[in-house]
Amino acid sequence: MKNHKTLSCDIAIVGAGPAGLAAARAASVSQRSIAVIDDNPLPGGQIWRDGPQVSQLAMAKDYRRVLSLPTVRYLPGTRIVASLAAGALLLEDAQTSYRLDYEQLILCCGAQELLLPFPGWTLPGVTGAGALQALIKSGASVAGERVLIAGSGPLLLASAATARAAGALVSGVYEQTDRYQLINFGVGLLRWPGKLAQAFKLFSTRYRWRSHVIEAMGDRRLEAVRIRQGDAEAVIACDRLACGFGLVPNTVLAQHLGCSLEDNAVAVDRYQQTSQTGIYAAGECTGVGGSELALVEGEVAGLAATGKVEQAQALFTHRAYWQRFARHVKEHFGLRPEIRRLARVDTLICRCEDVALSVLAEEQGWNAAKLQSRCGMGACQGRICGSIARELFGWSLPEPRVPLVPARIETLMACSEKDMS
Amino acid sequence: MITVYLDGQPLVMGEGLTVAAMLTLSESSIARLSCTGQPRAPFCGMGICQECRVTIDGRRQLACQTLCQEGMHVERTV
């Protein structure tokens, strides 16, 4: 079949963010052949996202160099459609489909934002918090626009700083957690001086605690946002609302490969190996912890996958230092109960199939919900509403199904029935 | 500078923008209409939500994960 190629490598790495690049760099020392698959057109993941409005960190540039080594094949703009039988992945980019055979696999799939529903959240002008940052870095024009940032977690301040630097008028940053938690979070940062310095640098006088979005308003696009701040409410006119409630690990591929999950993240042992022999995982998909943790986990995974056990062990203390930071963040940005009650009966939960809360509230779980409403069966395959249903109804994530992402028919036709079994 | 055609209309811009970023330079950042006819624009910004799917040179692609190229034709999914 034309436009279909077969590739093979010793080690396949999924994701070219900090964890994936660190894994590739550590594994490359062994001279084994490596393939790095990434769905973005440029390397760096989210935190090191490159674009016309980015001055890239020296460290990010340095890590990217691994992608030009002769033993490394870099596949940007490439999605994983399915895992085929026995150590092979089905991939596609904008033109070509691939069968990639591998000996070992390192999953560095990152995290996605927890995007919880509130009235008006589907209006154009409303995005995630990290999403706004990503769009600006990719060249989106926000100069002179009135922007509100809301939700939870340290990402809100980073997003506000990016928007401000791009000329947006950030009129408020609304964090749902309370003052007590924020003060404890700040004091606790003394144990990670670099992070404390970062927090000072990003801090904004527009930062408000115990506050959250109630609704986004507008006719076919965002015009204003109703905010609750403490016990008061206000309607604020704006052009953009960037709202995210923290990050959740991307586990779809790991689940599809049969890897066990723990606490909604890919479960790994101290060598970053998953419950499946020969499949490792590192970075945010094993638990959200920031780029420093992702880098050291990626390095451990790359070393362990190439048999360098002692070198991997030497990194355990450093990894534990950043694991404690990850727990520190998690403990202080837990969601208040009212955040899970923002959606009204007519608020859409599934943005692909336009399924409202009232339809889902009557169902017991995913199977019934899918049969009755097509919730989670649209283009995103439940990636957005899956996390929502877990937060709002306590449903576990839906089982991933092949194809994992929308794919071309010719890509599916390129593999035999035996491959897909 | 490069020229990209959005629904047939030329837009001139610098290099390196994603198609999702390019939409913000136009009059409306709408990428598609939902199955019940609601306007939707890029939302997650990172290839997860599929809200920004558009037709690029005849193929359905995500606007947020595609870089603009000289002469590219982008059609909103409406």
C-alpha cells in the first residue's frame, strides 16, 4: 500500500516533552536505535513549547539536540492510532501511516488540563488556562484583549504572565483554593528555593483566592464572566476566559497497552517500569509533578531500559526530592466541593456529541451513558468528558478503544486483521 | 511573511504560527459548528479536545497541531 511504511527501533519513546527528551538522551548513550514519536509539530511538549512568540530556554534547546543524533528517528506531528499485536504501534502523520516495531517502549505522554464544565464553557473565547498559554506561544494574537484567568494550580500564574507579556490586559486571576492553603503552599516552597523564586517572579497583584467562575456569558462568543470571589459575585466584561482546574495524567495509551493505573496515573516501579515488562513510563503520565520531576524520571527510564541499573539508582534521591514537591502541590490545590457543582442541568458535559448534564445524571456509568446518549463517543473519544465524569460522578475512565484518535481509513486498511487482534 | 487561505480569503502572517493561532488573526476564531450547530473555537490548545478540527488542503486536521505553510488552504468545519 502506498503511503504506508514499516519502521523498527530498539526503543520507542512516546512524547518529546521534558520526560521524553530526557529518556531519549539517557538511552542514546547505549547506541541503540531510538524512535521518538510526538503529536506536536515541534518538540518540547507543553512547558518547552516552541513558537513565534517564545524565547526558548537554553536547557530546552540543549535537550532537543538528542533528536538530531544519527541513532534517533524523530517523528513529529505523528499520532498513535493503535497498538498492534506483539511490540508494534500503528502511527499516522498528515501524509503517511507507519507500522513501528519496537523492543522496548517508554511512555512520556504528559498530562492534560482538567477542564470542568460550567455554564457557557463551550463559547468561543473560553479555553483552558494552559491552553491559552499554548495558543499564545503558537502565535495567537491577544494584544489589547481583556483576559480573565481562573481555575486552580500554579499554572494560572504562568498563564497570566504569558498573556500579559503578549500584550493582553489580565484583569484577574481567580484561584479556587483558600488563603490558608496558599500561605501554607508558599511557606512550604522554602524547601524548593528555585520554585519559590519562580512563584515570586510570577506573582500578580490581580491574584484572588477562594474565587471561581460561575458562568461564562455571551451570544455565540464570550462577552462576560460571572465570578464568585469569597462571598461576593461580580460580572466582568472580557474577551477571553482561560479556565483550568489543574492537570491530569494522560493514560489512554498506557491503558490500551494493558498497563495498570494507580491513583489515576500510570503505575511504575522504582525503575519507571510499568506493570507490563519492557514498557516504561515517565513524566506527568505517571503523576503530575512538573518538568524537573519529568526530567529525572525520563532519565531513569532511559537508563533502566538500556540496562544501566546503577546509574539509574544514583538518581533516586534527586527524584524523591521532586516527588515531594509534586505531593506538596497536590495537597494545597485540592478542589473545593462547589467546583464540582458549577454545571447546570442544561450545561453540556460532552462537547463532541453535545450531551447535557441532565441526560447523564440519570445514568449509572459509562456503558449506559454511551448507549443512551453517545456521550464520550465523539471525536475526542471521551478524553475531555472522561475526566469530568470521574470528578462529577465518580465514574472510572472509559476503556480506550481503537482507533485511539481519529484516523484515515487507509491507515486502518494498512494493517491486517491479525495485527489488530 | 507567508499567505494562507482561510475559507478562500488570503491572510498574510509571519512564519511559525499554528493554524489555531492563525484563526485568532481572522474576524472570528471559530473552527467548527458542533453537531447541534453551536460555534466552537480551539479549546484545549494541545491536541486533546478535537474542537479545532478544520480541513487543511483537503484533509481533516487539528488546527492547534498544524503549522501554517505558504499557500495552505484552510476551511472551517461548518
